[in-house]
Amino acid sequence: MSIQVQAIQHAFHGQTVLDDLNLTIEPNKIYGLLGRNGAGKSTLLNIISSRIFANSGSVTMDDQPMQDNDSTLGKLYLMSEVNLYSERSRIKQLFHTTALFYGDFDFAYAAKLADSFGLDTNARFGKLSTGYRTICKLIIALCVPADYIFLDEPVLGLDANHRELFYQELIETYSDNPRTFVISTHLIEEVANLIEHVFVLDEHRLTLDGDVSDILTQAYTITGPATDVIAYTQGLNVIGEDHLGGITAHYVYGSLNDDRPLPDTVTVEHLDLQKLFVNLTNTKKEAATHVN
Amino acid sequence: MSTKVRTTTRYLLTEQLKLLGWALLAVVMIMVIIPLLFSLVTGNISNYSFTGSISNLALGVLFFFFIFIIESLTYDNFKLLIQNGISRRTYWQARVNTVVLLSLIGTILAFIYAYGVHAPLNHLSSNSILLDALHGPYVYFFGNNLVLGILVGMLLTWIFFIGTGLTGMACGSLLALFSKWIQRLLVIVVPVLGAFLLGFMISASDHQQTNYNFDGLVTVFKFLFGFPLHGNPKMGYLNPTMPVITMLIGCAIMGGLAYLFNRKLKIKN
């Protein structure tokens, strides 16, 4: 069972948001969906969950269309940044409504989470702060019996303690009951150790699609005196650079071509996910500003 | 009926019945309690009649407006249901089911009120109430029997309420496709244009202007509502077949339009 996104194209007010997007979401994996503001992450999640329509292309779950299909939509839950719950509803009512439509909602776990996060389940959704609205939606997302859980900005408005608690609970619930999580976030450092597979959206296209471990083994920082670094990285896929005093760092994505000699003055290290993302998605203009 | 349709119908019906309860309570407050309090405060309690207030609530008219308005509210339920993995098609099917069931409940309530409260408290005969209603022209077509007449009236009222609910659904689903600004514009402009058109038609027919001849239109309406094209109608004994067909076709058109608009609903940011 997997979700296939094929040749998705979407424009809004004449501006392309997603351009010929293809990807597959496998069962029981934690994915990171990364992209800069306006890259189309929320649009993609909304199209997958049939909340909006793509201009062309298809989204299927095991060859069954996802659009307007109860049987596939019932296996998916999207916790979105936009609040779709009634402001008048009490939190416990929202749990019951979710249980009504999805069935088998884990009320005991929801109560435990509400207690851990300090969420009053008698409160009305509309009376909650931004952070507590996020917490309420996160609790539902973690307790709903869906095979695919999409989390769009899951830590919006959460303080550091609540973010930490959420990541712990995510790992625990995933270990107890493996299912697919797709996390769309800007806080890459915080999720870097959680996610197994990453999608990077840039300029409305998918620029990176692979397992985090595989990707990071191909991402390097080459540091040293400018002349030595430039000589060493010549012909390699340099995705960015930094300068500090007399030291230059080149960020390389791809094979290093091991037969070239490594000067003593140059060091090679692996990039972390956030640095790789920043360099992959920096526009040329921003990169130039950064260098100067 | 699939489980999801059944669950969604149950959810929508429960929510709408709660709102109906609140609407009835509001009407009782406005028509009975507030006048009572006002009479008490102003010292006119002797002029206040509880039975007079309670016997003229016009529940049928209230339900007509209620079902139109409640069924036109589209986007909030759509948001909640799509969040819970319910497709647009299921939402539409559940809404239609809800309209049919809620209309039946509304019809039963309106008739119980009319014959159990309104008629006895106003010292009116059941027969006169039956003939004075919108369904009055057709109620004795199947025989001069009051119970049968009430049943015919209930059937016609039920279909009429279903049509009203489906019209509300179609209007609400159409409005839900637009931004709030355009929605407000449409809500203001369309009734004004409608009133203007109606006023124009009334004025044109009143003044016997030669340029505008509405005879054809009148004939069409007579045909659609089962009135004889020539001669005087025998009220109470008209054949209800044509109005039933007309209302059912109207229901199908409104249900179809609601379906088309409903399929295009999407989440707004």
C-alpha cells in the first residue's frame, strides 16, 4: 500500500505552484517534506488529501484515485496549518467527532496526551491560543487510526518543551504502531533525526527525493584556504559556499571523485540536513549576497 | 447506503435537529416570553394572552425559512468533513438524506402544531385550516375525508420542504465556491434584482401594457400547478399529480445543481 503522486501540476492566479511533481509515499516510514516559504508544500498536502484540486496529474493509493474517494481518504489524516474545526466545538467533542468518522480513536492515549500537554479538553477550540490549537490537532493526529498521517507545520506556536514532548511522543507512537508520517516543517534541525526519507521542494519542483542516510553520505563540506578548496572542488557539484576570514567552505552534493589528491590544508566533513537544504534551496541572488 | 453516508447523515441530522430546537426556543422566546415580560413590566398583563401568543407561532413558515437557511450553510460542514476523510460525494448524499428526514420531521411538527394547537386555540375547524393552507386546493381530490386530506397535505408539504431544503443546498454550495466578499455581494445584489424583476412584472401586468403579455406565463404556471387552463378551479378538489411532478422535477434540478457545486468545493486559505 503506497500513495503515488503523478505529474501533479497546480497554478494559482496564473502562478505555478507545483510543476510536474512525482513522488511515492511508502507505508510505515517517517518522511520530511521540506521547502522554503511558498514552495508548495501545503498545496501538495492539500491536493493529496483532496482538499483542493490539481490542474492536472493524479494521486492514487494502490491504483485507487484519492480524489473524492471515502475508502482512501479514510486512511489518511492531514493536520493542516489552517484550522478546519469549528471554533465553537469543545476539544472532547472534536475527539468524538473524529472517532465517529474514523472509528477506533484512541481516547485513552488522547487523554494521556492532553494531560501531558496541559490541554483542557472542556475548552472550546476557538478559545485556545495558537500553540494549544496546534496541540489539539497534534493529539488528534497521533490518536486517529489512519495509515498515513500528514503533519503540516506540526510545531507552529509550540514552545521548546512542548516541541520536545511532541517529538518524543511521535517516536513512541511510531514504535508502538508503525504508520506513515509526513512532516512538513521549517525546523529541519529538530526533525533531522526523526525522518527516514526526505522530499525537498524548490522552485515548484521536487529537487531531492531519497533516504536521509543516503543523501547525507553524498553531502560534504570542503574547508580550507580558498585556493586549495577551489582547486579541489573544481568539477564537483558545488551547491554553495561560505567565507570566514581566510577560510573558505564549499558545499558539495554528489560523488567526490576519490582519485583526486586531498591537500593537507583541506578538510572534508559531512553536511547536516539543514545546511544541505539551505544550500540546495538558496536562490542565486541570495547565495551571492551570502558570499559577499 | 454506505457506512460513511449513514454516519455523515446521522451527524448532520443530529446537528440540524439541535439547531431546530434552538430556533424553536428562540421563536417561543420572541413570540411568547418577551411579550409576557413586556406586559409585566409595562403593567399591561391583562391585555396579554398566553394562548393567543402560543397559538400563532406559524411553525410551518418558520420551518420553511429554517430549512432553507440551514441547508444553505455549506462550508463549515465541508471543512469538518473533509478534515475527517469524508468525500464531497458522501457529503452531498448525506445532505440530501438529511433534507428528506428533516423535512419529514418539520412537516409532522407543523401539522401537529396546526391541528393540535393552532386550530383548537383559535376555534378554527380542521377543515378550514386544511383548505386555507398552500396545499388546500388539492386535499380532497382523493375523497371528502379529513384524515386523507391531511395526509395529502402532509405529502405535498413534505415535498415542498424537500425542494426548499435542496434549493438552500444549491444556493449555499454555489456561494461556498466564492470568496466572502463576492458572497456578500451576491447575497445583497441577487435579492434586490429579484425584487426589482418581481416589481416590474407586477407593475407591467397591472397596467395592462400591450408590450408585456404574461398570459403565456400564467398558462404555464396554471399547468405546472394543476389548475384548469380555462374556467374557475374547484378549490380543494384539484388533481395534485401535476404539482407533485412539478415539485419533484424542481427537487431534481436543485439537487443536481447542488451536486455540481458541491463537487467543486475546496478549502480556502
